[in-house]
Amino acid sequence: MNQSPLRIAVLAGGLSHERDISLRSGHRVAQVLKHLGHTVLVLDIDARTIGSLKTFGPDVVWPLVHGGPGEDGGLQNVLISLGLPYVGTHSDGCQRASFKPTAKASVRTGGVITPDSLTLPQSYFSQLGAQEVLTVVAGHLGLPVVVKPHQGGSGLGVSYASTADELRSAMVACFAYDERALIESYVPGREIAVSVVDTGDGPRPLPPVEVVTDGEYDFDARYNPGRSEYFVPARLAAAGAARGDSHLDGCTLVVTLEPCTMCAGAIVLARVARLVLGAWEPRTGACGSVRDVVRDTRANHQVEVRAGLRAQESQDLLTAFFADRR
């Protein structure tokens, strides 16, 4: 179906540490949109932006401002106040996702396990003594840890620390980007990203992306050619390798708690035949409670679901597990 050309305003730039990446993203998106026949105006965020939007009168705005100024919901609230439709998440979702400790709490509520962590403001280090605070942190979480700004992206200010000296350096690097630091226990593994989109007919996971680098997946590895290699879909085939197949046709997955949207999408992509779950998750479950991703007839694979297996035991197990971590 052909769509009439639109007037699209692309917002990029701004004053964050990710300004250059944002401008690059904005101009690339604008090129594609112009190629598709749309009228596009790229705006570098500044004091003239609101006036320019009113003058241009876009049908839709595409925010591509990176970092806190573009991802914490504030810019989205301005667009909502102007009555302008925009591409992307509602401001409420932006706020929850932009601040890493809040995002961790949200996914934990949904039953997703995240690394143990602490969030500390820079002021505590001057008030309580940097060495004393870091000694307490290392004793509580153990080493190694990953230190990152509590807001922002692109790997800026993120450091791996396996010694006390590295931890001190990591805190200094982090506080160059944010006055609060999120310190997480290090979990070895592969870098996998799963995006979830909702165009009005319910959340839909995109294929998982596996990132392989020749070192840490830092800012340089993200944006400089040759440092990273991407596999789509991700090579999540440890179980499939033993079977000589990348799919898990005929396999049964048994879980204690109903999977969330992201996990349900991975189950569908892996072609799992049967899902057996113990307890329902009435807040974020995506296998029949809040939504039903695994049996969505629009997908190219549906999963048989059997629920309630040892439900009470599963609930008790989960309750005890999270009680020890609150």
C-alpha cells in the first residue's frame, strides 16, 4: 500500500556527550526518509527548535537525540505539549528506561534476574571518604564489578574493575559523565540485544542481535568500523548445536514463572515446541496473562503452553529467592 509523503522533523544533536553520534544518526535517517519521498527537516536541538517546529508544521517528529536530554522523557513531554505525534516510546516509558536503577527495578518486578548492584551519588565519596566507601562496596559486591553512569548510553563512562585500583579509576571515569554511579557485579557472557516494538497491535520482539568485539563493548567498539561484528539472529544455539540444528523444534522448555515479552519472543524465535510454566505473572506475563506472544497467530511459529505445574511450589520458590535480595 502506497503512503502519501509526510512532513517529518528529525531532532538530533543537543548538548549531551553523545551529540556527534546523534547528529550522525539524524542525518542517516533523514537520507533514507528523503529517498522514500518524504519532506524532511533536520533540527539540531537549541533555543530555536520549538519555533522551527511550529513554522515547519510536521506530520510527525522523529527524535534522535541521544543521552539524557533525548531519552529521559523530557523531550517527549515537550512534543506532547505541542500536540505533535512522534516516533518512539511514551515519556513515561522513557523515564523508566533512561535511569538504569529504575529500569533494573522494573525488569526485576517482571521476574527478570539482574546483577546485584548499588547506586551511589558522587557526594557520598566526599562526605564519607572515597576509600572507605569503595572498601565497603567491594566487600559487599565483590570484585570484579562494572561501573556505569546511572543515566546515558553508548558505553560512555562504563568501566570494568577487577582490583581496588581499577575500581577507583572506574569511579573517576563514571563521575565525568554523571553525578550518580551504578555499580554492578560482573556477569561474564555474550552481548545480546533484543528490541521490542509496539505499533498499536501489541508488543512484538525483533530478532535478537549478538555483538562480538575484540575487547570491551565500549564507545569505540560501538561506532568505529571493524571493532565489532553483529549476528542477526543471535547465535543462541547451545542447545541447538547438540541437536545439529539452530532451532529447538520438538523441545520442551520448563520454567517456574511465566516469561516476559522479551523472553517470550526469544522462545518463539527458537521454535520451542512446548512451554511448561509453574506460576502465572499477572503484571508482565506474555504467555497468556497480560498478552500472549507465544501463541500469536501473526507470527510464523506458535508454542503450546501448559500452565500450573507445581504452581504453589514455584510461587514459594520465587518469593523466597527475591526476599533475600530486597
